[in-house]
Amino acid sequence: MHSAFSLSNLQRLPSGIRDVARRLAGNDPLTAEDLAAFHLLQATPRETLLPLYWKLLDPAQLPQPDALDNPSEHLLLVLEGVTIALKHSFRLAAIHRNSDSGAGVTGRLLPPLIELWDRLFAWVAFIAIHFAALPVRVDLGLDEKSMLWSFLSCSNALFEPSKLVSSTD
């Protein structure tokens, strides 16, 4: 696991965000209050929150599809945390994309975002497959096509096609 996902990185956050991030990164069940505070405090994603995105996007939290029929409060909170982490991860890749050169995500952020991609993919695939069954309470803030487009844009920023060596050269 990349060092960017170390929980000690949360220490670099401002105190208000740090306290909420620590609670969310802990082993206690998620609370609606913490998720709401996190969402309100986080106008823009921060790379120091990568440990939190890593935890919230853990594929071990993927529910069984039939759990969506009558979701528990815990599952609803997991899904809300996932949607926040997805949106922030997509935006983080977009913010750090070097759009002038088309070089994609560069620098120290590239390796951890590439490592996070598998988790992003697992959740995006689950959400895309079960989009119609998602509980109404879970607000992605995106329709299905927009979510997939955001994921593809993020993937493009991480795995820039122009970096691939052409076999005709």
C-alpha cells in the first residue's frame, strides 16, 4: 500500500476536517453526522484525504445486491461515504491533471491514484450494474452516464493513452 494512504497523513489536515476524517477512518461505524460534516467541510478534495478515500472505497464493503432491496442504516451510510469518496477522487484526478500538455496526472499523486483505481473500478462497476436498485436516499449527485463519464475521465487522466508507445514507430 502506498504511503499516501497512511492514516498518519490525516495529521496534516486542519483541525476541523482532521477530527471528522479520523472518526471516518476509524473502526467505529459510520455516522450520518460525520458524513454530513465531512461533505460540508470538504469543498475541494485534498490529497491528504487519500487514506480516507482508501478506507471508504474498500471493496470488502461491497454489499450483496439483494441487500439493496431493504438496506440497513449501515449500508446507507457506507453508500453515502462511497459516493463522497468517488466524487472527490474523480475531482482530485481532474485537479491534478496537466491539461496544458495533456500529460495526465503527474508527480507524486500519480502512484497513489493508480493504486486507488482498482477500488474506484470495483465501486463504479457495482453502482453501474445496480444503479436502478440503489436506495433513493443515496444521492450520487450524478446520473448513471455522468458517473461513468467521470470515471472514464479519471481513468484517462491516470492512464494517458498518449503515453503508450505505438507499435508502428
